[in-house]
Amino acid sequence: MDKKHYKVETWGCQMNVHESEKIAGIAQSLGYVPTDDEKEADLIILNTCCVREHAEAKVYGRLGRLKSLKRKNPDLIIGIGGCMTQQKDEAQHIAKRYPYVDFIFGTHNLHKLSEMIANAKGAGSTIVDIQEDGYGKIVEGLPVERDDRVKAWVSIMQGCNNFCTYCIVPYVRGRERSRSREEIIKEVRGLAVQGYKEVTLLGQNVNSYGKDLEKPVDFSALLRELNEVEGIERLRFTTSHPKDLSEDLIFAVKDCEKVCEHIHLPFQAGSTEILRRMNRKYTKEQYLALAGRIKKEIPGVSITTDIMVGFPGETEDDFEDTLDVVRKVRFDAAFTFLYSPRRGTPAAKMKDQVPYGIKHPRFLRLLDLTQKISAEENAKMKGKTVELLVEGVSKNDPARLTGRTRTNKLVHFTGDANLIGKLINVKVTEPRNWSLYGEIVRN
Ligand code: SAH
Ligand code: SF4
Ligand code: F3S
């Protein structure tokens, strides 16, 4: 009999990208093989995000289009999971409006996915299995089918306790729960044995890793231990919350030769009053001081960030503070977002929502500035020789390879495919806004 095929579609952050690798692992353990062709698929699973309205709208659009696919192939099994389904009453809403969905799961019960897939056929109605309690233990040992052979994601914690007033994540991901130090080290060692060269540690707020463990472990101590794992060449982590980024961490990044000089440090807004209303627990001055400290201690560090425009009550002066932080820190890259009210969050109920007509032009001004600065920072790289980990063939140009610098900049160059997975030196010949072009330096 022909093999059955599955397709996983992913929205959202790296955490979701990694969890889709677990969904793929589970599908494969049931005998399914991957396909990119939806017409060939016997099982389609959507792994969703709800951090902004736009993310959700895309998932609804996709759900709508799946109807005709199911009509053509009534045996197709459709499942939906991830952050979106974990919102209050959302699963019931999906089951009602999209009855051709076979099963709905949440962020806390991936370990039951295999059972759900097996039961989906012949159930006759949508199976809904959402665990509301966000305190559940992390389940270890799920199969993982990784997308890449050079770089790997390792989740070190789940959930978030920060409750920034705009953010849905704490509601859909539950409270902070750290994996044990031993499990993480075991996983990273296993990856080294399989030939992986780079590991990115994932958590909503990695700086508070280990605080909830029976025997608390500091994140910087974890980094120092992982730095010893033989075979792994590079370690990265994301995301850092400015309020929890310790001196110890700065020194761990500085001291550990495998930990890359790149810190993603979202600041969200420049105005201290807006930061207070966001419940971010730092001021503009504290953020600037922290960024300055990082730059001073870690030579050549790159700092990237997330910025939000149009949080309720944001005035022109508040927005100027945001631009001021961008000018002062000069981020290597910035992800900019328009504030999007999220159901059930305190900010969504704030009276002074900023109209689109005001926040959108601000967003464009911010984008202009961040892009100009990133381009200027990239231009400084011209003529420099940098170490690259070669990741694979360039997506836009099959004649080229791409790799990343330790500072996480993408570099395209011409070279032989047997360099994939290797560390090489490249001289930057042509910096562009989003990436760099270079040529191999022969030793
Ligand atoms: N845990 C990470 C961020 C996760 S969400 C952190 O705290 O840094 C990724 C980014 O999405 C956030 O940094 C924020 O800039 C943006 N974001 C979150 N909620 C949002 C909302 N309601 N509207 C617009 N952007 C939002
Ligand atoms: Fe959301 Fe704030 Fe937690 Fe980040 S730290 S996930 S922005 S609540
Ligand atoms: Fe989205 Fe969930 Fe990540 S809401 S940003 S996929 S934690």
C-alpha cells in the first residue's frame, strides 16, 4: 500500500517552528511521510500563532480554503493546534465555523497528538482537546524531525510570566516552566553526535531560565556548561527580556567562545511612560544603559530588537522617544510591529487606542529609520573578513551558498556544496540592506 503523506503548516515564532518539527516527528512515527503538495496530503496540520490579528487572519484564510480540498478528498485529516486554539472559546468557535476540521489541540498537549491523529478518522465530529491549565509539566522525549542538518533549535523553557499588557503569549503558553539542565545538556550532546554545528536555545524569556526549578540554575551557568559540548561550534539564544538580563549573562557571552556575539533585546517602546503601561519593568534610561553596557563589554556584538508602534496612549512625544532609542543604540536589525489589540489583554481595554491614521504613518517613519541604520551598520562590514557557518544553498540564487556570521548576518558567496556545515572565512565585498555578499578567503 502507498505511504500516507502529511504536511505541517507553521505560523509564528521559532518556538512554533520547532514545535512543528515535533509534530512532524509524531506524524512520521505513525508512518506518514512528508509532502509539500497539499493535494497529495492525507494529513494536514496547521500550527498557529495569534500574537497579532494579522497572524490569525492568515490562519482563518487558510482554514477557509481547506474546505474545497476536503470536499475533493473526504479522507483528508485536518488538524489545527498552536497558540491560536488555546485562546478562550476559540476551539469551539473553530469547530462550529469550520466543521470539516477533524481535531483541535492546544499548546499543552502535543504529547497526545499521536492519539488524536489515530482517532480522527471516523470520529464523525471535530475532536477538541485543549488543556486549559498552563502549569503542566514539560513532556520530554517526543520524537523530533528536524528541518535542518546544520542548525538545531532546543527549547529550554515554556511559557511566560511577564504579562506585558499587550501580549497574548502568557495566556496561550502558560506559566514559565524550565526543562532540567540534564535534559538540555543531553539533547545538545545528542545533536553534536548527529553532526549539528549550531544550537539556538529557545524560550519566551530565556533570562529567567531555571528560576522555577527545584534546584535553581542560572541561565549563564547553563550557557557555560553547553559551551563545553564537543562538536557544537556555535550557541545562540532567544529571546532576552531587558529586565532580567544579568551581568553574569553579559560575561558568559563574552567568555564562552561558542556563544555568538548577538543579543536579541526587544525594547518595544522608548517612552518610559508607555513602558510602564506596557508593564515592561524598565525605563528608557535603563534600556539605554543596558545596551551600552553590552556594547562595551562584548566587542563586535550585534544587538537586534522588536519595536511596537501605536500602543494605547502613545503621543507624538512618546514616539519620538522610540526613534531616539533607535538612533542611540543603532540596532543591527529591528522587527517593527503595529500594535494589535488582543482579546483578553489589559491593553485591548485601554480607552486611548491610537487610530490607524496616526499609528501607520509613525510605523513608516520608524521603518525608514531602522532600515537606514541597519544599512549603515552593514556598510561598515565592507572589506572585513568574517567567520561564517555555511548553512546551505542560497534560496534566491542556486549558484550561491549562504552562511551566517557570528553576529547573525546573512552572507551569500560562491563556493562548493561540500562546504555546507563548515566554518569558513569570507571577505565581505558588497553589503546590502538585508544581507551581505562576500568571497571565500583562502588561507
Ligand atoms: N517573548 C518575546 C516576544 C514574543 S512576541 C519578548 O518578550 O521579547 C514577539 C514580538 O511581537 C514582541 O516582542 C512584540 O514586539 C510583538 N508583539 C507582541 N504582542 C503584540 C501585539 N499585541 N501587537 C503588536 N505586536 C506585538
Ligand atoms: Fe509577551 Fe512580554 Fe512575555 Fe514577551 S515577555 S512573551 S512580550 S508577555
Ligand atoms: Fe505566536 Fe505563540 Fe509564538 S502566539 S509568536 S506562536 S508563542
